[in-house]
Amino acid sequence: MDEVNGDGHAELFDDGTIEITFAYHNGEEAILKAKRDTSSTDGVIGVSPEPN
């Protein structure tokens, strides 16, 4: 793992989904989306990477 620098932001949508964007100084970007699993009572949040 190489150390990287950059910034990012998160947005919470009305349906309970959160989208987190990481923007790295080398121009690359990663987007993660998560939505609470409503069929579970343990509060686990499922996360899947957004395809580029």
C-alpha cells in the first residue's frame, strides 16, 4: 500500500444511501456507495464499489 493524498466528500440521499467519493492527487477517483440492509436488525451496512 502506497501512501496517497487527496480529498473527498460524502453525500447522504433521501433513500438512506450514502455515496463517498475519494479524489486522489494523481487524478484517480474512487466512489463507494452504501445502503443500509433493511432485512437485518444488526445495523450492518453493505458496501459495493462503483464500477469505473
